[in-house]
Amino acid sequence: MEAIIQVDKTFSLEELARQGLKQRDVKELSAKIFIKGDKVYFFDQTDNKRYRLYSVIHKRSFFL
């Protein structure tokens, strides 16, 4: 069963990979960026292994 990706919840990299999120390196931002389908997910790193989702936007908005 898949976990639901919710804002303000924390996840490990393994959990994010199981959800099908692909990490994207972005030099201008300190956030960890993951993409799945037409959504872009922004995460803060809370410690060495956990990431907190703080925003989700449409992919077109991110690349404008």
C-alpha cells in the first residue's frame, strides 16, 4: 500500500523513491526538489535521513 504524500509530513529518500518521485538538482534553491508526473515537490531536510514536504506546485509553474 502506498503512503500518501502530505504537506508537513516527513519522509525518507527510500519512501520518496517508492512513491515514484525523482530527485532533481537545482542550484538556485536550498530545497530538495522531486518531480512526479506534472507535480513538483519541495522538501526541507529535517535531519540526515528525513525530509519534510512543504510545498507542491504544478510543473509548468516551476519552470517558468
